[in-house]
Amino acid sequence: MIPSPYPPYPTPATRPRTRSQRVMRVAWASFPVWSAGTLCWVPALRLAIGRNTPRAWALCVAIAVGTVAGFWIDIATSQTKADKTLVSTWPGVLCILTLMIAPTVHYCLATRVGQTVVETGQTDQTDQTAVSPEDVQAGLRELRGIIGRREQW
């Protein structure tokens, strides 16, 4: 492979997570699981407070409304046994499982490792290398050769 004479594109910096950050991420994501869905709105509330965007707040409200609706469906579809105890049916169990899984997955995806950090700062104009038209033409010829070889396959 021929080394490129062009400088590499700048890649966004990523923050490595510390052990305590990973533990806190797991702790926040586990709220819906260990509370059997009753506290599934807590991770969404944490994201909404941290991000303070209308989308995050709307999702938090939607999850809270979904919690109330899910438990209402669970109670409404439960069947009473002979000894006066309630037994959940499949719609109720499905609602509770959804209340445990969906917010957990949402929080994990929203705070996933590898989020890029955009560095704010002025770029130094002297570091940028000017590219001559000859270099551009040479790069285009090389690209045409690569494409031509692929079309022959």
C-alpha cells in the first residue's frame, strides 16, 4: 500500500471511562430491573436533568406515563384465584417486562462508551497543508485505477 502524502483527517477525541463511571452507569441502568419496573422512569429522569433538552424531557414523561399505563394494564388483566389472590396474565407480564427492559436498553444506548467529545478550540491555520492541483490529479488517477480493478471482478 502506498502511503498517502495527505495529512490524516482529525479524529474526534473520546473519553475513557473510569471504573466508578462504569459502576454508576450500571447502577442507573439497573433501576428498572431491580424495582420490577416501578422505577423505570428514574434513568430517563437522570438523562433529562443532565441533558435538559425537550426531547429528553418528552421521553422521560413518556416513560412515566408508560409506567402508569403498564401497571394499570397489569392490574386490569389480572385474574383472581379462588383464594382471592391476583395472578398476572400474559398482557400484564408483557407490560412489566417491557417496563424493565426498554428503559434499561435506552439508558445504556444513551450513555454508551465511545461517545465522541467535540473539542472546542480554534484551529491553527498554519498547521493545514495546502494541496497542489497535481496532488489532487494524482489521487484521482489512483482512485480511478482502484475502481477499474473492482469493476473487472
